[in-house]
Amino acid sequence: MNKNMSYDAVMDRRSEIMKKSVGIDYNDFEYEGMGFDYERMMNETGYTLDEIREIQGSTGVGNTPLIELKNLTALARKFASKGNGARIFIKDEASNPSGSFKARRAANAVYHAKKLGYKGVIAATSGNYGAAVASQAAMQGLKCIIVQECYDSTGKGQPEIIEKARKCEAYGAEVIQLTVGPELFYTFLKLLEETGYFNASLYTPFGIAGVETLGYELVEQIREREGRHPDVVVCTNAGGGNLTGTARGIIKAGAKYTNIIGASVNLKGLHMASDKLFNKKSFTTGHTGFGIPFSTWPDRSDVPRSAARALRYMDRYVLVNQGEVFYMTEALAQLEGLERGPAGNTSLAAAFSIAQELKEDEIIVVQETEYTGAGKHIQPQLSFARENGIEILFGDPKEEIQGENIVLPSHPSQIKAVDTDLNKLKASYIKNCIKNTGAKEATIEDIEFLIKETKSSNEFVKNTLENLNINIK
Amino acid sequence: MVKKGSWVMVHDIVLEANERSTNLPEDTKKVPLEMWAKGFLLEDGQMGDIVEIKTITDRLVKGTLLEVNPSYDHNFGKFVPEILEIGIRLKHILWGGEANE
């Protein structure tokens, strides 16, 4: 094979490589203008909920416990106004085979790869998804390669990511580790081309459909126990798949009025592709560095059309600070006896604050936990931060300056989920859509697509387009 | 000398600084994109040599020989006393003094 392997040449072959490695011709679902048929893509290339339950069930994925956090609820009620303080439940996704909800995504993707006859799977991920794909590949007898962004240019690695590499290797996967930079995608494409393996992207319809069981199960569990639907479900939001899949499952379970809230760790000002800032952050996922860009342009992912489209489902999007998430991680261990990984507790920190806005008889569900261990735990993550010159102190978490300090709340009443301006994000999505499709005008079909994409109204989309000087046909 | 068949880690430059994507922050532009991979050494070699390895998925990868029997050295870090404080304070607020104060 004497192919040109330069950065530009490989990137130019991107769509060809993708088509071969995912087995989906995304062009089939494209509309004339800006949009594409999302639901048809999900229906024709994904699996039905029953099929997914069977696939996941056969590998021990799913059916995780739903635990009521009575002590954290009691604590939240101490600071809520009279009659407020919803009951907080948590879906213990750490009990999946690979230790996180990502097993649901991976189960489907790897099953699909095997069905199509691929010999192996590749995923580009520094997160729990790598371990999930590796675990599933082990079960299904496929080879597995995980590509990670792990080190800065001095060779210093994020302990959380090094632990995930260990876990992938424990399942028999090959792990390729890289320094900081978006060209991880270049290495990823080269590997796909070299091996002919399946691209177990986080963002395919199979992967996202795999998360639907999570939303479906939690509604069923609440219904069985309480005879009603949850009022609010909080999802940690990064690439959008967790929230999208969960929300779709909740809707499929018939809980149409459940509010879906996304939560991310606020990493304002820390550029994700910066070599120097790489080790100044204490969270490597669940943060705004993914959450904001992926919400406002999901198709930046490693497939042409991402199945993870958070703005379609999000009713609110809140941010919490690193110190608040670490604090709640410790609270979960000390008051509820559940020692879990910090990143998954982003939604817990948010839920603890939001519960105080809700009535006592309302139910709020935190839809995930993740495994913990060396490197991936409050202790090593804070220790690493301190070694990297980050000050750790008690104080008002509002005063946290990302990349300079981590402020642990002096008192739990200081934990406050801060709302982002969701309309601003929706407008930003529309702007990105215009920019990336090069559209000069919008048709009725485009407008209908944009309404669905942003869960907004005709009026909102038209106003936004007018502000962008886009003519409506 | 490192014997053929040893389990090793190699290091390689994927892209030199001048070959990298143009769309990068200034600090990242100045450094190369580096890679680490593990596998079985195909021929005897010295540390620092360019060698070829066969990875666990049977791929062949070239790189500079860096480590033999590479081990994990991540751990639970140095003790962070503030963490201890969190549980004590929380239990006090929930069950201890505050309600009775």
C-alpha cells in the first residue's frame, strides 16, 4: 500500500474511510438543504429497544440498581425553603461490566461490528468508553484498539486517563497514547485504514440507541416503586450521547413530561487543544470543553452525522464547578456509602442544587455513576491538581477560577447549579449550521429541521435566521 | 541489550510541529504530536534504538525503544487533608450539632 499518509492526504480520505468503517452511507439521510432525517437514520440503522435490551442483557449490561439517596435528600432539605427538597435517586451505572453507562453504547456497537463481519473495533476515546468497548470486544471475541489523548509535551499524563488505559489493557485491548491535539483523529483514521476494523464511534445510531435502555429502565424503576414518573432527570453532558440516548428512552417509556437537564463541569477558559492547559484541568470529561461545542455543533464528531444531538432534548443546561463535583463525590461516599468516580458525579452535584428548587414530593433522578480506582478518584485527582500548581481551598465555589484553583464549598448550601442561557446555545447552533452548510437561504424544510434540532419554535428559528441575514424562501 | 520477544514500550513522533494541523493554539503548534505504543520486540535492540514491535492486536509499529516491561505507576496520589474534612463537616451538619445548635 503506497498511499499518501500525510496529514492532509489522510484527512482528505476521511469520508471514504468512515463509510467503510461504520457501514452507514450517511448520504442516504440527507435532505436537500441544511438538514437530514434524524429519526429515519435512528430507525434504519439502529436497533429497536427490545433488540437492544436483548443484546445488552446477553452481555450483562444494564438493569442497574436505582438507589434512593436518603441522606443527601435530607441534607438538601436543610437548605431548601419549607416544603422543598425533592427526593434524589441515582442510577448506579458503575455496576455495568466495564464500570459505567458506556457499556450500553459499546454493547450495541460491538455487537453490530461482529454482525457485519468486522474482525476488530477501534474507538478514539480517553474516557470510560474505551474500557466499555474493550470489555465488549473481549466478550464477543473481536480485537480492539483504543486511541487516547493522554500526555502533555513534557510526557506528563492525566492520572484519570492512564487508569483508563490500564483498564482497556486489562480487557486485552491495544492502547495507543498520544499527546494533546485534535490530530488524534488523523491517527485514528490511519488505524481504521490499516486494519479495516469497525469504527466504534461514540456517535453512531447504534451507540446512542444503546443508551435508550438507560432512560427506559429508570422510568420503569421509578414507576414500579412510586407509581409515577420522575419529574426531573439530570444527565452529565459532554458529547451529548448520554443525554440524547437517555432522553429518547425516557420518551419511549411514556414519561413525556419529565424534564431533562444537562449538567457539565465548568472549565471556562481552559482551551481543550492547549498543551500547557491540558494538565491544569481536573476533569477529562463531562465538562464544558466538550459540552458546549458538541451541543452547538454535534457534527464535529468522528462521523458525518452524529446521533447525539443534545439540544433536541435538553430543557435546561446547568454548570457546576470542579470543587462542587469533588465535594459531592466525597459526600456520596461519606453519607451514602457509595464510592464512585468523580466525573460521573457532575449530574449529582447539579441535582443536589436543583432538588432544593423542587417540592418534597417530587422526584429527581441522577442517571449515572462510574467506577473509581487509582488515578480516577477524588484523592489522586486533587493530588495531581496540587502538583500542577492548582490551589485547593475551602470557600465559596462561585469564586473558583478554572486552571488556578479548585474551591471546595465551605458549606454544602453553597453548591449551586448555574443555568446557561439555552436560547443563546440554540442560536449558536443555528449559526453554526448556516456556517457549516454554507446555506444562503432557508426553506420551510430547513426551518422545520432547525426547530427540531433546537427544540424551539418557528418564531425563534425565524428570528435567529433574520438576525443572521438569511432569507426565508 | 533488550532481547527479542520482550514486552516493551516504544515512542514515536506522529507529526513534527511543522506538519501539524493549522488550527491549533500557539503552545500546541510549537510541539510535535507524539505517540506511545506497547508490544513484543521483533529483534534484539538497545534502549533508544528505532525498533519494530508487534502489538497485542498483531500490528507492526516502529518507534524508539523506551521501556522494557512497562508498568503502571498511577496511584492514589499524595494525601489531600481537605478531603478528610468534607466528611466530618457533612456528618456534623446532617446529624451532629447544627440542628441542635
